[in-house]
Amino acid sequence: MGLDSLEVIFDRVGHFGRFQVFLYFTCAIQNTACGIHYLASVFMTVHPKHTCRPPGNVSQIIFHNTSVRRLDDIWTQFSTSHGDYVVVKLHDGDVWELTGCYRYRRENNSNWNFVYDGLKSSYPCLDGFIYDRSKWDNTVVTQWDLVCNREWYGSLVQPTFMFGVLLGALVFGYLSDRVGRRLVMWSTSIGMYFFGIAVAFTFDYYSFIVTRFLLAVVSSGYLVVVFVYVTEFIGMKARTWASIHLHSFFAIGTMVVALTGYLVRSWWTYQIILSTATLPFVFGCWMLPETPFWLVSEGRYEEAQLVLDKMARWNRASPCKLSEILSRDLHDPVAFKPFAVKYNLFDLFYDWNIGARTLTVWLVWFTACFGFYSFSLNSVNLGGNEYLNLFLIGAVEIPAYTFVCLGMDSVGRRNILVFSLLLSAFFSGMIMVIPRNHHIWTVVATMGGKFGIGSAFGLIFLYTAELYPTMIRTQAVGSGSMVSRGGSILAPLSIYLSSIWIFMPQVFNQFIGPYRDSREVDQLIAFYIFIYWKQTYNSMMGFCRSLINSSPVDK
């Protein structure tokens, strides 16, 4: 069925009538659940302040030359990263210095002072850790002691999730063409609920990672298929707005994560509550029909006609006879021309201009996705109220998508894309020069950066499709989406590297210029790669040296 025939159908049954409105919001609400699972780890993997647990019952405590009654009283002034320690005396008379990752037994236990210059014996934290539980009763980090030499375990929670996102896009994108969109959406939604609940009942770190990986696979599968499903039911007059604003529901999921994190302080309760967001769609998705265009591609014409009749009744439009449209296409070879030849990834490089365009598009996809998740994941590290920060970072996406819809037809897709990326780069630079104690301005600049990169991320789907001929359009969008997953995998790692250099996430957020000709594209890519690696080389080397020099015991 040709593209012209598609629009003939919508001209008759309605481009965005009551049927499409009901279907659109039913499917889009499930996007909120996807946004929840994609960002849920920001609070599950919180690293609270901690110190070694003493090897016995404590009788006295000194911290900063001040006697305190309980170890829980030290957290307002204690800093794990700055090497603070607390001195405790046990009931057996031993005196110990407790730090974040080590404990030291004083050989002269008669010296009951905070400062001690005598001999000390060093021991790892074999009895576990004491955590600051003023904000969170427990997290994944406190559950399995992912601190000190196990801290990097926590940094892998989000990258492994994003690997699952990549796999899910590949698997379910293929399955949706084989078994239909409706079945994939239903099965992935059930999987999201099942694996979401299962995450809360995992018994160790490895089962947690595996279950979260499977949750990512099905969540990604839904996101990939719902975009196709919705656009196949909506006519050209409303398709652009509807497809871009699907991302708004993902942003609402981010806000739900912030609100739930504020209200619930136990990670497994938090995970269970977030997972219930999938239930309404699981109970209602069986009512959704298969798309008529997939049914036609499978030769199931009678079922497709029933769906079109249902659309016409809901929209109070005149019936559309599928047989008339198919008979017209049968005598129009142009309608079948795009499907006469199978195209693959190599066709995106069939000449120099298209190849250069593809490299530029991939770079934009990578940058947009990297910046999108960098701003979101790093919002809880900006200072101030981390729950409000994340809520605002999610909320700013909604006007960003509205800005794209209003501006792309008046000033052009390319100009909006370039402006959005430059805006994001500008605010990334602003974040780097704002003093760290100015939390409000840092959050405002981060919101500006997220507005820019969110606009670019929402537009790149549509713009990529319009940059290529019809026959390789699917390959272009699919390959760009795959490249972008590299950015989503690296983004949480850059947040971890911020412990080495606080501005690491902002360094990665570079800008991409407009496509003009192959020479400019080549120069732009070379410039981008030079800046990208020059600014990150020293920090990456420092990170590698820290891993090589780290001790096998807590330090």
C-alpha cells in the first residue's frame, strides 16, 4: 500500500478523530511507565555517607574533638570523600578510628583524644558499614555494600540497563513486523510489570542487574513499537504533533520518579510502587486493535476492513472501502516500487553526500541521547533538593517539545535542530563557570541545557526520516536510534566520572552544526571528534590510573 493510499484512508475516516484520540492517550500513558523505569535508578543507587562499622559495642564517641552520643549524630558534618574519621572506644577498652573505607586500631588505647600520632594498625571494613539513613532508609548501595572498592558495581546499574534497551529495540522491532504491533505491545507491557516487581525481590546484586536488564529489554520494546503503532493510526495533519508529544509522556514518568522518591524512602517499596504504573495498560490493551496497515501487509484484508469500519464509526465518518484502494494500487506500480528491492545499512553510504549526511545524523543522534541522559541522571547531584531538581528536569521537556512543534514549520527543521544543540552547549558551558555553591543558578542552567537537548532529541526522529529517500528511510531512523544507545550507555558512566572531575557530563555535551555539503560535514566531524577527545583524555587517563592503583581491599 503506497503512502498516497494511506492519506486517502485518513481523509475518509479522519486524521485525528475520537478513535485516534482514545487510542493515542491509552498508548501514550504507558510511555510514562517507560520513563519511570528508565530513570528509576537515580534514587535506587544513591550513595549515602558511610563509615566502617566498629568491631564491637561502643561506649564512647569523639568526632572533631566533640563527644557525641551516637554514630548517627555525626552525619551532618561528616564527609566520606574528604577523609573524615570518628574515634570510638569499645567496651573492651580498644580505641578505633573509623573512616569511610578503613578502620584503624590505636596501639596505645590510653590516649583518648581525637588527634593521635602514635602507632595504628589498619583493617578493612570486615564487619560492614554504618550508613547515613536520614534521607533513605535503604538503597541498592546500602543493601549490598556497594561502596569503597565495590563502588563501581553501583555505577554499572544504569549502563547495563541501557544495554538491555539496545537489545530490546533490535528484538522487538523485528518481532513487531513478524507477529504484529498489538501482540508485542501487550507482551512487553506484561513483561514490564512482571520484571518491575521482580526487581524489588532480587536476592543479590547479580540477580538485581539481570532482572533490571530484562526490564530494560521489554521497556525498550514497547517504546520502539508504540511509536510505529500510533503513527500508523494518525493522519498526516496530526502525525507530527502526536509523534513528538509522545515524548512528553516519557517526561511525565521522570516527574513521577521524583515525586515517588520524595514520598518513599525504601528502594524496594519505591520500585514496587513505580511498577504499578503499568497495570492500567495491561488490563486495557487487549481492547486495542491491530493496525490495518500491518494486517494488509499480511494479507488479512477482512480484519483490516473491520478496523477501518470501527474507526469510521467512532469518528462519525463515511466508511472506507479497502478493496477500492487496493484495486487502485494494483494498477499503480509506483505504489509498490519501494518494496520491490530490499535495502540495507550499506545503502546509507551509496554515495559521498549521503554517506557524509549519515555520519552527521549519527553524530547528532549520539550527542542528543548522551546529553539527554546526562542532564537527567546528573540532576540529583546539583545540590539543593534533588527531588525537585529531577522533577524540574522532567517538566522542562514538555515546553521543549511544544517549542519544536511550533517552530519547525515556521523556521525549518534544521534551524530548530541547530539552535537547540547550540542552546544545550551554551548552558553546559554556563554550568561549568557557575560557582558550586550557587545551586539555584546551576539548576536553572541545567534546565536550559535539558530544554535544548530535549528539543533536539524530540526532533531528530522526524528530521532523520525527512533527510532520506523513502526507500532507505527506515534504515536511516533505525541506525540512528542504535547509535544513540551508545550515548545512553556512556552517559551514566560520565556521571560516575564526575567524582574525578565535576564537569565531566558537561564536557561531553558538544554541538553539531547544520548539514550543507560534504566538505563542511567532514570538517565538522573532525572538529567535533578533536574537541570531544581532547577535553576528556586527561580525565579518562586519571580514571584508568585510579583503577590500576586501587587496592584489592577497602581504602
